[in-house]
Amino acid sequence: MAALAPFHFERPLWLLALIPAAALWLLTHRSADMLVRWRRVIDPALLPHLVDGETRPASIGPVNALALAWLLTIIAVAGPAWQREPSPFAQAKPPVAIVLKVTPSMLTQDLAPTRLDRARQKLADILSAREGASASLIAYSGSSHLVLPPTPDSAVVLDLAKSLSPEIMPREGDDLAGALALARRVLAGMDDAGSVLIMADTATPQAMPGHAGAGSAVTILSLSAPGSEAGGLPEIAKALDASLVATTVDQTDVAEIVRRLDRADQLGSVAGEGQHWREAGYWLTPLIALLALLWFRRGWVLP
């Protein structure tokens, strides 16, 4: 019985069609009863002995068969369901919203050739390791902007990332909070659970709202030289309940980020995201088909 605990109908309004079905069955069944007319003129005590039994309606007849078929069809269309299954449109890997900081500080050369160039290199490695997964690109400085909506084409993401520079950003500053909110809105429009990847060198913790930790999982790649201060990023990571990954000269940071981004699929499965209810109404179709075959019996539809 525990397996049927979440039983429900996906389209319960269809069950309202049972009302006219029941009313029609009662009216038709009553009019088909030949004894109804005789009860008006013959004493009820004598009626069973005077009326031929063949005038009694058959237990299984066109009216009853039609009513049963109608009942089963309505239940099937209403969509009975009690089990979940992965969505056929779910991706093999969860999507990611990439939030890239594009400010003059990202042109610092402590990470050769620059922090911004190193971010592009790491981004290329991450997308290559997650081939086929959708990625969106958001750039921010003093304001945040959607550069590219979710796409599985990593080449387009990288081409646009290479075109970004502090000179083209309309305003200087650090609008990480706005960029994060924009990234989560982008992910909210997708069927699968996803996560946010922030690529930045520094951040301003005071600009982050107190409720910023709610929402999609966040991973932060710290783009600062080993041993240098990642100004504000540890505080931001704590506020967002995010994972902070330091940039490495090898692929250690890439492997860690890919592992965390792929975990978003498991977290979404726990919450039921990326899944849908499996309807069981199709199991009733054989019974409906058998009832339909009864209409070919002699005396029903065919002479």
C-alpha cells in the first residue's frame, strides 16, 4: 500500500465526465426496462408471474458495456499515476549557468597571461569535460548581462567569452548579486536541475543579500594566484553555501568543478526535478478494446 501512497490523477477534471456518464446510464437503463411500463397497469404481486422473463434486460448488454467502456476511458484519460520516472527530455548532464566577472582587475597578469584569459582556458576545459551539457553565459561588472542563453554548443560559448573585455562593459563595479539572480532565473526556465559556476578574482560580501544562499547550487572558481588573497570570495562562498575551488596549474581544479557540477543532477533527483509522473492509464486500453469488440456481436450493432 505504501507504493500507492502518492496515487493521484494528472488531469482530475476529466473525472467530472463521470457525472453525465452515470446520468445517461441510469436514464437509458431505466427506459430499457420493459417492466417499468407494466408496473403502471398490473398488480406488482402478479407482475413477475405474468411477464415473460425474456422481457427482462440482460445483465450484459449494449447499455452496460457502453457505460463500462465510458468509465474506463474517463479514468484512463484522467491520468492515474503513482510512480515517478526520468523525463525523456532530461539531459545526460545537468545545465550550468556560467557567471564571468569582466572587470579591469581580471586583466591582472599574476595568472598568465591574465586572470580573464585563464578563466577562458579553464572554461574551455570544463565545457570539454561536460560535452553535450547546456551552458549559458552571463557577464558582469557594475551591471550583469545575459550574453548567451542555455546551449549545448560549447564552441559558441567560448567564442562569446573570448569577445568579452572590460572595455565593452557599460558600468564598472561588482554586481555579483545581480549576476547570480540572473543566472538562477535562467536555470529556473529549464526542465533539469542545474547549478551556477562563478568565475571571479574578488567579490564584495556586503553587496550580497542575506537570502542569496537559497536556490541553485553554486561553485566558485577563484581566479587569483596561488598564495594571494581571494578578496571576499571565502565570505561569499559561506554566504551562498557554495564550494570554493582555487585555480591550479594542472587539471585538478577542472576535475573538482566538473564533479560538483555533475552532482546537481543527483540533487535535483532527490527533489524530484527532471522527473515526471508515469501515467498508468494505458493499462486500461486492452479492456476498453475488448468492450468495443462486443459491439460487433449480432443483435447489438450488426443485425
